Amino acid sequence: MSLKLRLLFIVSLILIINFFAAGYFMVQNARQAIAAEMVSSTQLARGLLINALPTLRFSNDLSERLTLIVDSVRHTRHIRAWFEDMNGQPLIGQEERMAFFNKPDAPDWFIRIMEPEAVAFRRLITKGSQSFGYLVVEADPSDEVTEVWRDMQVLMVLGGFFLILILILVYMALRQGLRPLGELSDALARLENSDFTARVNSGGAKELTPIQIRFNHMASVLENTMAENHALAGNMLTVQESERRDLARELHDELAPCLFGIRVDLGEIERIAIDNSLPDIEEKVSSVKLITTHIQSLVRKMLSRLRPMTLDDLGLTDALRDMLHNWRDRQPEIDWEWDFSGELNTLSDTQQVTIYRVVQECTTNCVRHAQASHVRVEVRREKENIKVSVTDDGRGLDNDSVIKGFGLIGMRERVSALGGRIAFDTEEGLGLQVRVLIPVKSED
């Protein structure tokens, strides 16, 4: 559960407890007030009746006199009075007695909670030795119960309204207060994706300001450090490629002619040995020629690894085409497709070598490991970036291969040294796409 939901739940719980506590005390106070009012009203009516009963002795019309007595308390608040015979049948004030049994306008459970114990006064009416019936006075709390229930309804409506209002205000305050944390989380995600320009605004809750300031300082330090590392790696890569180019040139210009001269001399020695019938010398010359041929093959491989000679002879675009044509001739079962756009031959030497090596590594992996039937290579130079994409429909890579693959690590280091980014979109059994983005400005 999120922090906002937890705090909203706690606030809701506190408000609901307070609401029920207020309702409980309100009901208790109302019960006590109703009970006290019922007792007070009954005593008042009782006093009126007791004062009026002696007049029955002097009345010739008992029924008329009883009606007057009942009417005398008719308008007393919360009091119902009637006269009933000895069998309990109402004779006078029957409508009052029926009104007494009217339920308050409230739920049954609330009536059971609110209604106090019945407060009643019964007096036997006699004249001489004859008993006529009972004069009954009882308290009627229905009006008070109805009023309290209406007050409770108003309380519930107001309580619900303020509960919702308070929760909305608390939610808005929490959202506003926690927004810097969301911005901080987004900025951390950008840092995780190597975007070291991420910053957060120093606003919001005062308590978060030191964290925001320290984060911005950390991001600034990381940005400067990464820029320095990229510059250093780029310089190292430039120096490395320069040394490789010089070494390849020396191997090509110095060692290759020497080996060629050795082969020429060996051919002459072999001719002399044949003319003079010297089989031992002829055999030794053949052995040395094989060794020389092997050394020449090793030199060519070393030259290819140190520096792709076609890159210097043809330029990047034609060198890539030559590479892919060679792959098409050697792997005709694979459908090779490529698309190059933009001026690629004017890129810096380091950028050209990096792009060539990335494509070379990707296509080699497609042939050796991917078991692909279709490979597409795209290289596009745009205004500010160079985009390289190699896509195959092979078996893809697992996470360990992406993280630990030596060739993939080498590509990542080369691209990172130029301030670029590389991504591997893959799923086992569904192919692989290697995407590279190199900023053009890095050539400076």
C-alpha cells in the first residue's frame, strides 16, 4: 500500500472514530434529556390531575368532568391522558391513547436505543363505593425521538460531507507534498538510463530541499565525471586506433615485402636445386616456402584485426558493402539486406572504425550463433547523430549473454567511448536487434 493510501486510511479511521464517538455521546445526552423531560412532564400532569380529581365528588356529570380533566393535560408537552373502564377499554380520550402508540419517525434500532423506560400514572376513579375506571397519564417520547433522529441525520450528512472534504484536502496536500519524491524517482530513473543531465526542482516540502540539493550536486558530479570518462575513453580509442593503423602500415609496408622477397629468393634457390639435382635442398626449400606462406596468412589476419584495410581503400560506405557482399557469397542461405544513407565517409577515423567493427561483430554473431535466415543492416547519418541498426530473426539472446558476452561488451565500450549509447532488443527465440546511437559532435 502506498504512503498516500496509508495516510488517508489513518485519517479516515480517526475521523470515523471521532464521528461515532460524537454520535455516541450525542445519543447518551439525548436519552438522559428525554428521560428527564418525560419525568418532568409526567409529574406536572400528575400534579394537575391530583388537584382536579377532588372536583369529581361535586360533579353531577362524571363523564363531562373527566373529559374536562383529560382536556386539561391535552396540551401538556409529551403527555397523553385518557380514561378507561375497569376492563381496560378506553372511554374518554381514545384518540390520545391511540396516538401514544404511534411510532416515532425513526428506525426501530434507534427507537430501541433512545426510548426511556415508560413513565405512567394511573388513578382509580371512584364515587362513593362505586369504581368507574382508571384515569391514565403516560409520557410520550416519540416527538423527542424523532427530533433526535433528525439531528442525527443532519450530523451524519455533515459528518460524511466533512469526511470527504477533509480526505480530498489531505489527498491534495499529500500529492503536492510528495510530488518532489516522484520527480526524484523519475530523475533517478533517468540517471539509471545514463541520462546525467537529470535535475530536480528545489521546491515543495522544506524537509526535502536538502535531498534535492544533494541529488542535483550528485547528478552534476556524475555528469562531469562521465564527460571526462568519455573524453578520456575517446582519446584512448583514438590513440589505440592510431597505433593500430601505424602498426598495420608497418606490417604491410615492411614485413609483407620482406616475406615476398623471401618467397622470390626461395623460388630461385628451388630452381637451382632442381637444375643441379639437389633433392635435399629442394625439400628444405619447400618446407621454408610453406612456413613463409603461413606467416603471410598470419600477417594478413593480423592486419585485418588491427585495421580493416578496405576502410582506408574504399571508405566506410563501400567497406560495409564489401563486407556484406562477402557474407552473402559465403552464407547464401541467409537473406542479407542493407541500407546506408547520409555522408558516412566524412566521419572521423575513430567513428568509422567503431561503426565498421560494430557491424562486423553483429554480422559475425548472426552467422555463428543466431541461426538467422534474414539479416538487415542500417546505417544512417542524421544532423546530430549516427544511427546503426542490425536486426536478425534468429534465436535471440538471454540476459546472461547480453551482460557477459565478450563481443557485446567490446561493442558497448567502443560506443560508450564516443559518448554514444547501445541497446539490445531481444527475446529468446524471437531474434535480436542491436541499436547504436553515436553523436556526430564526438568526432571533434
